[in-house]
Amino acid sequence: MKNAILVNCTPSGSRVAVLEEGRLSEIYIEKPADQQLMGNIFKGRVTNIVPGMQCAFVDIGINRDLFLPLSDINLGEPKDFDPDAESSDDSEETISVKPQALISDILKVGQEIMVQVIKEPIGNKGPRGTTYLTLPGRYIVLMPTIRHLGISRRIEDPVEIARLTEFGQTLKPKDMGIIIRTVALGRSREELEEDLQFLLNLWESILKKEVAVPTPSLLHQESTLLLKVVRDLFNSSMESFLIDSKEHYEQLMSVCGFLTPGLKDKIRYYPKPDLMQFHGVEEDIHKAVDQRVSLPSGGYVIIQQTEALISIDVNTGSFIGVNNLEDTVYQTNLEAAIEIARQLRLRNLGGIIVIDFIDMDEVEHREDVFQVLNQECRKDKKTKYNIYPISELGIIQMTRQRTGQTLAHYLLDRCPYCKGKGKISSKDYICHKIYTELRKLCTSKHIKEVVLATCHPEVASILLERDQSKFKQLEEETNTKIFIRGDSSFHCEEFKFS
């Protein structure tokens, strides 16, 4: 299968893999214990106004207040909206407005407000929100607080654009906005109208709930991962949709009446538990959290995530080329540009990204690498990128919109030993620390005649062989007998005295 969606469901959560051209391009994970906030609409209360940052903080009933900048507060005027937006997950990034007022003129502490989460909490940062609300459907995105009509930029046929624009002009509710999505291509007016009516009914129920519930409260919860995937990713370009849970398959078939018969027939139950393994996805998922990514020619890419930015370094590795150094570097950088774009999607890395390509002398080569990176990033249709041309030093600076947690968030835990440094203390340092602590113990008032130091076997070996004279001297000075014992159950940094 070249293009397919694979769904693995277990009691511990669901995983959705998207294959493009036979390779894993995206992976989505949903755990029962996780509280997914993206797209949810809340009735909240303003807890703080920060004039210096022109922003407010809103209590929405979770452990951290929502961050609400002035640029995301509806000032009663339409915004410039990029019709390329495909769903509520990315629409807020394509809206721009120049605030004319001060935050303190718009909001007051204690004020009740309806907000939608547009960014999940990341690290120490709370969620980010907007008052420009969006409700995505199959063919239409309803914007109840924005007066706008948009057609997805990925629809390029002028005849189809004119046809959908005409539909939109007659369907758009007064004082509201809609975006007609890419999947509306070829769909009838009746199908679009049915989708819009569902969204209008949903908005009406949200307004009624807002009046009835206390503050703060959840007013609308975004669809489950499985339904979002069907709604936003499943289209005619996909050859199949395989799901390994009979229960979830039946649920999906019962609620996917909006799918055409041709698409619905592509959803099939896969009765074996090795769905991901059979299609080679498991191995790709495990590799997607490694720092080093191999390239086909023998080169490799190093991807490191820091608090400030994503750092990516390209190396030729074992690739020695055929003709000359410039061609070797050029080919490695072209391969790296393709793989980097794939890895950014796969790992869901966002924010500031700096790519250090190998230096190229030819201006044409630098331009080619830049264009390839651009083309590959454009395959990520639901995420916004800003990519700047490659510099004389071979550096590309770019940004990728943050949309939820990274893949590493779901697959990796913070190391309790290195505390995020990625390295642990050297054995030499641990030996020095043991000697220092032992000397302190032996010369204290609580002196014992015998002290046993237990540590990792490799550390014990160094202490017994290399540092034996130091301990003999310490024994003579303190009149204490010292024994060193190795224990394989100890971590390299762990030791204790008894």
C-alpha cells in the first residue's frame, strides 16, 4: 500500500499511522488518561491582565490558566483570514490583525469569556486560546465570530473555485464565516448544506450550554482522535483505512454517514494484532525518537530538541561520493532536506528550527536544497511553515507551527539520572565523589571501625585497582577498615555506605 491509514487500538490508547508513498509520514497517539485540549471551547473567567505583554490569563478549569493575547481577542471587526486553513487546528495561525486597543480596555479581571484552545500546554507553558472560534466539519469550517468566506487554496481548478464560491455565498449565515475545505471538491450543494446545518446546530447547543453552566466549564469537546482522522485526513487519495479493533470499527462505521460509499468501503477491520508490525510501522516509530537519522547514501542527520529551538545538523557520514566533494555534499544535502521535512511531521516538532546543512560553494546547489525543503514541507497540508533562504554558512532558519505534543512526549520519559542532560556522571567523577564522602564519614564523630562502600561493579573495579593506595592511606589516618563491594543492581551513579 502506498497511501493508507492504519489504526491500532488497545486498552492503553489508540495509535494512528499515516502512510504516504509506502512510508510512515505521521503518527498520532491518544491515551485514555490524557486530557486533549486542542479545539475545545470553554466558558472561562479572566484571572489576570498583563498590560506589558498585552495579554490576559483565563481560568478554564484546568491546573494552568489559558494564555490569551490581544491579537486573538475578537474586537468586533473581521480578520484577514487565509483560506488555506484546513481545520481548527491550524486556522488561528493564519489569522492576522493589528490590535488598535489596549488589553485593559477590552477585558477586566473577573470577566466571563468564551475561549477556544488553539495550542496544547507545552513544558511550563499553559494552553493558548482565542475568541475567534472555529468548528470544523467534513466539508466546511464554521467561524461563528468571523464574517468571512474562504475557499481552500489547495483547490486550484478555476471552474471548481467559482462553483464552490457560488455555493458559499448562498450558504454563508449572516454575521458568520465559513471556509470550504479541500475535501469539498466535487461535492454537491446539498452535501455542503447538510454539513453546515450540523455545525450550526452544534453552535446553537454551545450557546445554550454557556447560559446554563457555571464558570469555568467545558462547552464543547473536540472529536476523538479516530473521528478527527476520518474527518480531516481520510480522502480519495487513500487506498485503504485498516483498524484492528472490531469494537472501534463498528463504532466508526455507525457514525461515518458523511462519507461517500467509495470511501466507506475502504474502511476495513484487520483481525490480527500485528497491524503496525506487518506494515513496518513499529520500527519507524521507535526510530523516530532517535537523535541520529540515517540517509540512503550513508550520510546522516542529527536532530536535537532544546528549550529554545530545534537544532538539526547534516553530515556526509560514510558517503564518499563519486566525482568530487561539491557533488557529494550536494547529494547529501538534497537527501537531508527530504528526510528533515518528513521527520518534522513524524516527530511533530514545532517552534524555531535551525538546520545546519553542509557548506556548498555553488549558489545553484544552495537554491536547489532550499527549494526541495520547501516542496517537501508543503506536503504537510495542515501545518504552517515559514522557511528562510539558505545562508552563506549553509544555515536555514525556519519555523513550524506547534500543534500539540511531540512524539517524544508520548514515547519517552525524562531520565531520572541525567535530568535531561542526555549524559550521566563519569566513573572517574563518581570515584572521586565516593572517596570524598567516605573521607568525610571516617573523620566524623560517628566513626566506625568498619565501613562498607557499595557501588556499581565498574566503579568498584576502579576503586580497588587504581585508587587502592588512597584508601589504604585513609584507613591508616582514621583507624578504619574500608571494604569496597560491587553490586550490578546499582546504577552507575549510585553508591551507599554501611
